Amino acid sequence: MKTEQNKQPNKLTVDEKAQLKRWASATPAQRLAWLEEAQQIALKSGALKSNSRGQN
């Protein structure tokens, strides 16, 4: 006998839907700016190492 759960998996909240809508409406330039900012944060925090050419 199967038991049904009241929760629907992968259902988004209202806030998550709004965030996805904002992201999808962003221009390519806005997305690139966000990516560059995220990379700078990752570099400063040590989560990402610099990949400078010519240096070991």
C-alpha cells in the first residue's frame, strides 16, 4: 500500500519564484556583472584561487 505525502517535492516558495523571475529578466550585462562580483568575493574569501598565467 502506498502512502501519500502532503508535501510536494521541488515546489518553490513565493520568494523563490520572485527571485527566479528577477534573475531571468536580467540582461546579459547584469548577469556578467553579478558573476564578476561573485568571483571577487570568492577570491577575497579564499574559496577561489587566482589563476594568474605565468605564475605557479
